[in-house]
Amino acid sequence: MNSCIIPIAKIRAGVRFTGLLITTSFLIISTNASLAQTDVSSASANIDTNSPSALKELSLEQLMNMDVTSVTREPEPYKEAPASIDLITSDEIGRSGASSIPEALRLADNLDVAQKNSHDWAISARGFNTSLANKLLVLVDGRTVYTPLFAGVYWDQQDYILADIDHIEVISGPGGTLWGANAVNGVINITTKSAEYTQGLYVDGGGGSWLRDFGGARYGGVLASNVYYRIYGKYSGYGSEVLPNGNSANDSWNMGQGGFRIDDVPLSPNAYTLQGDFNAGHENVTTGGRANVFDYNLLGRWTHTLSDDSDMQLQAYFYRTHLTDPIPASFSATTPPILLAPTGTLIDDLTTFDLDFQHRLHLGARNNFVWGAGYRRTAESDQSDSGLAFNPPTLDQNLYSFFVQDQIKLLENLHLTFGTKVEHNDYTGFEEEPSGRLQWDVTKNQMAWVAVSRAVRMPSRVDEAENERVTTPPFNAIIPSILVGNSNFVSETLIAFEAGYRAQLGQKVSSSVSVFYNLYNDIRSAQASPPPAPLGFPFIFENNLKGETYGTELAGDYQILNWWRLHAGYDLLKENIYVKSGQTDINAAHNETADPQQQVFFRSSMDLPANVQFDTSLRWIDSITLNSGAALETIPSYFELDARLGWQVTKNIEVAVVGQNLLHAQHQEYGYPSSASTENIVRSGYGEVTCRF
Amino acid sequence: MPVLNASSARHWLARLTLAVAILFVGRQMTCAQENISTEYKFKAVFMFHFAQFVDWPTNAFSSAQSPLVIGVLGDDPFDDFLDATVHGENVNGHPLVVERYHDLASVKDCQILFISASEESQLGRVLAGLKGKTILTVSDIDSFPENGGIIGFATIQNKIHFRINTDAARDAGLTFSSKLLRLADIVTPKAK
């Protein structure tokens, strides 16, 4: 039944599905209580301590975490967060030569980042990195960036002036207790700097081969006493990748983004933030046509400090996204092929309003308690004249959530954190996401932890309402649909067992290791309709898969000399997903995983004389078994190398040359619907000039 | 949103090349401060932050535009890193400047005074002489806040902490931001 698999493959090719349903709101719990403890203490690694301006970029909290005895060091949060966390600092992003957020995410050892084509990436932690990857939660300054249409993140629409990103926190493993549904395999928190720390003028620009031209500017100033603002805008134009036959993939694209942020940090217990951004992009699609995206958001946050160990926060945001996406024609897998639906367009409009409250307090000397509540309303409309439609075309939904978490000091060096989140969504009703974590501070510089968590991936519009239609008469009279969603689709669940250890070994070496064993249930499958449905059409999404994954994540840093730092990372992932006994899946449980079993990362950062920085990053990614086509195929393993040479010409001006994917003229990182038609990523380079005043 | 095509991209590159050429010609060397310890570099930046998180009464300044002076009393451990840190900065319209004083008698109108370890032997006399002035006193002399100073640096496990004597701050007429207080250890001097 080859044709059975084609439909799903086709949807993938048509729409730029990437990612994950994110359905909940809790974030920024990063004060002292929780998993997200790293926010506060995210001192940048590799700070140039000779530069007053670099040091002034640090917040007081960060300064207090800097070790006065070492010139550069890893950020401190290591000791304190009992989870597998990789913190990407502003400085690391700058030195990596990344031109976009998805490229910067290659700095996280605990992620699999695969570039699909010029404008699309597949990004996941601990597996399930299909083109419909949906088990990773992503937040930008507390705003969840996902489309509940496909449960995924459009990475091509997430942008910022990279220099104004404070840090990116990448947690692999579940975070449902704090962040809610879809924080199943991991959470990515992208945090921009407070306007207080982006004062003055910043201008950058440049161009090259794939990243053809780009430019950005930010200005930060003071509105009133203790009220800071910044405004910014940036533009990036990217060229096309190539097809395996050497032809251009015709997937060039461009994107612009602008926005502002105001931070009021008065001499009182109250602090306020107001920020907003807009993003617009035009993307040529290999299969024909052009996707247009436009979105904007406005977010306000009020933080009230009650005492040294108690604070509360109220946050509200409004987020609107628009997507016009060309959907290619669909054909049957017969010989000759029959046109099932001509090319058309899917127009998705999503409006999200989100309200979020949290309160942290100490109860007695031993309990660090945090609780919160949230409400989200989404209104989504999907208008289509193509083979890919949604039924119903519009959907309004409410999501209510509540969480509690307590961190108990059992002994001076032993902390137990447990809590749960309860959510109510309109698809599946109540969902619970409890977790327990035990943290043992072995010594001042070593920490071990174990954790057990439950997390859920809520249904998306695809799971529940997708309708892959046949529109060509007379076939549509016989088979109106090829694949349809299922209103009885339930949440996918995970029970995760994790353990980890981190150590700062002397001044120069730090390392971390984590292991995990994940038990999944009710993973998405598809099955044929029972007779008398002709040929089993339409296929219907079900929850007929279960399975387990296990693996490890290792990372280490070595400051060889005060001007030379090395980093190494390694991931191992084993996946065993299967069809539940007595049930069926037309893709034989292959459709959810397209993951490298192993990844290896090496990075070198050098501070050379005359204010020159030289950074190189080598990665080896294991082969990927492609599950989305008619037959299983393999994308071979590969080595790739990125390098950046930067020169701080004067106090105000820096020039840099960046090379990306230098080892091969072109290589494949991902691949769908088949290795023969998937795009190759080309070797590229660009130059950049940055001015700060 | 400007949409640049290939030819305008080449244009961009040409302009970029020109800009880089100009930069090379006009290049200036910046001399990094290598000869003072990391600890004092951090402390200089802490003082820069203090200037922003503390409110002085308006009568602490002679005018709305008059400078916010950070004084260093005694041997200067910052070299010119403190000057470089505050260069071009201002707080609420008051430009930040650094002045150095050899002894208490030469201390003029300043808003922040860093009292160097060289003054430890005569700390009591110095603090007594500053009594009643709206000056934020800062030092890394041991037990500085306990002895009537306002902010004391303490280096604990290689990290810089700061301790605030809130009573002394109130006596000096200074208001601290909650953020600063949250991060500080609050010191209550022993009754004398």
C-alpha cells in the first residue's frame, strides 16, 4: 500500500510544518524557586573583562556570579538547576557567526538542529524530529511561539537583533509542571536583554553568498528616570539552496522584523515591561509559489516584589500571526498519476490572547513555594482552496491552567522539588503534568540530580481537524478525502526518568552528563477507514503508537589558556516506537522519528592578539532514517564546520567574516519527502560590520 | 519591508567594502587595561550600577546638569578602568565623572566615595568627617558597613557580594532601589 504513505508525505511537502504545539503559558518562573533558575544567573561566558562596555552589559546579578579569579568561565546556574540545561549566552551567539535564531540553536548540545531548506528547520530534543515535530515548547520573552495549526514553530518567523538576546536556555526533558502542555521533550526559552542594557546605537550590516544581505539597527535611550527603551529593525535576505540534481531549489526568502521594548525599573517594588514586535517574510517555495507571513505581538509584564524572598508577576500578551502558504497539487500514486487536487493556497490567521500570573514565596525556612494560574484564548481561521483544508475552518479555544511547585530543603545540600500543573483544554479536557526532582549538592562545585516527570502533547489542528481533500471530479465523489483528523484524538503522554551530574572541576574544566529513559504512549498514528470505505480512504489519525527512548547527553568545557577555550558535546539517542498490540498504523510506526542516533560537537574559541577572535565549530551528525516517504531511506551522516574571524577594529567597530558548512559544497541535513527530492544545504559565507555607539 | 534583489545586494556589498576600507585607514588602537585585577574591574562596574540604583536628594547636586562625581579616597586600585567604565555615561542627566582625593580634607562635592584599603587605619576618622553628607560611601575594607559605612564589598568564594547598612544610607538621605536591596546583604550595625 505505497499510496497509503504518500498522503502524509504530501502534506509535509506542502506546508512548512515545523514543530510543535505549544499550549500553555507559564514561563519566566526564573526567579529562585524552580527549574528555570538559570535566568537570574546567566552570566555570559567568555566576557572580555578588559572591556568596560562588555562588563556594563552584565546585570548586577550576572556580575555577582562572575568569578573574580578567572577571566572567563561558564555561567553559574549549573550548580543550581536539577535538569539537563544548556545555556547559550549572548557572547556565544555573537562568536558563533549565527545569523538567525535556528542557527544559534546549533550551539545547544542537547538539540538536534537540521536545516531542511533555505527557510525551514527541524529542531527537537531527544528525538521525534519529524517535519511535524511537536514535542518542544519554545518561548520568546515569555510568549509561546507556536501555531496550534500544526503544533509547530515556524523558525523562519522567529527573529531578533541577535546582539540584543540575553541568552537562550535550552532544557532537554519534560518541563510540563512549570510550562505546561507540549513541554514534552524540551523547552527553549529565548530571553532578550532588558532595555536598560541595550542603551545607545547599534548598527550592523553585511552580505555574502547564501545570506545575501542583511542589516539591522537598534537605538536605546532613556524615557524618564529609570525608564529605558529600545527600538530596532532588521532585514535579512537569503538565497536558494540546491536540489540534488544541482538545480536551484528556488527557495530564496527574505524577512524583516522590528519592534520595541520599554523597561521601567523604578526605585520601588514594582517593575514593568512593555514590548512588541512585528515580523514579515516572503519565501519562495520549491514546489512553486510564494509563502507570505506577517505577525505581530504586544506583551506587558508587571513584577511586584513583596520581600526578599517573595514576588509576584502578572503578564499579558496579544499575538497575531498570518500565513499565506502555497499548497502543491496532489496526485495519486498510480500509473499514470491522477490529479487529486490542483495547486491552491492555505491562509491561516491566528489570534492569541494570554494572561499569566505567578507568585513565589517562602514558607518557613525550608519551603520555597511557587504557584500560578493562566488563561489563553486562541481564535484560528484556515481558509483553503487547495487539497489541504481544515474542518471546521475556524476554531476558538480556551485554555485554563494552574500550577503549584514546592522546593523543600531536606538537608543543607539536599533539595526536593515537586509540583504539578493542571490544565483544561477544549480538545481533551483536564491534563495533569506532575514532576518530582531531587537535587544533591555533592560539594560546592558538584551537583547530582534525579527526576521523574509526566508531560503531555495536546492535540493540534492537524490531529483533530485536518482534511486532505480530493477536489477533482469525478474522483471526489468516490473518495472525498485522503487523510482526515480525528476529533477523538487524545493527548500524547510521556513519563520520563532522568538523572544528571554536573561539576566545575577546578578553574578550567566544567562538565555535565545527563541520562534519560522515556516512556511514551498514545503517539500519533494513522489508520485506514473500515469497509465499506473505498480502498480504506480516508485514513484517520489515531493514537495507536507507544514506545520508549533512552540516551545520554554529555558536555564539557576546557579553558586551556586564558585566551583559548574548547568545548565538546555528545548525544546518544535510541528510539523504539511500535504499534500497540491489536492496533494498526499505515506507516508501521515509522512516521514519528527521523533522528540521528549520535551527534558530536567540538568548538574552539580563541582570543588572539590585536582584538581578534577566532571561533570554529565542528559537528558530526549521524545518519537519519527518513520515514516520511513511500519507502524508508537514509540521509548519510556528515561532518560540517562553521568558522568566524572577528576583529574589533576600534572600540566602536567590529568586522567579521563567517563561513558556514565549509566542508562540503553541499550536503543534506534532513529530507522529505525523499532523499532524491530533498534540498541540499550549500557552503556559504558572509561578511559583517558592527558598530556600537 | 524593503525587498532587496540581487543587484541591490551587490550594491550593498560594494558599499560595505568601501566602509571597511575607511575603517582600516582610520583605525585606532584601544589600550586594554591589563594591569589591574579582575576584581577591581568588576568593582568599578558595580559602582557604575550603584550610581543608577541609588536616588540622591536633589540638593545633593548643585544643578540638574551638574556631574555625579565618583570619588576615590586614598590609593586608587582602579587605575583608569573606573574612568573608562563611566566615560560618556550619565544618570538622570548628571554626567558621571571620577575624582581622586589624597585625604579627607580634599574630598569635595561627590555623590559616591570609594574609600580605598589604604585608609583602613583611619576609617573611623574618615567616616566621622563625612557624617551628615549625602555621600554614598563604598569600600572593601572589612566590616565597613558595620562601622558606619554604607556599602561594603565582600569577596566570598571568588564572587563579589555587597552589603548595605540601610540605617547609614537613611542617615545620608539616600534611597536605594528594591533591586539593589534584594541583591544585597543587609547589615544592621551593632548597638554601640
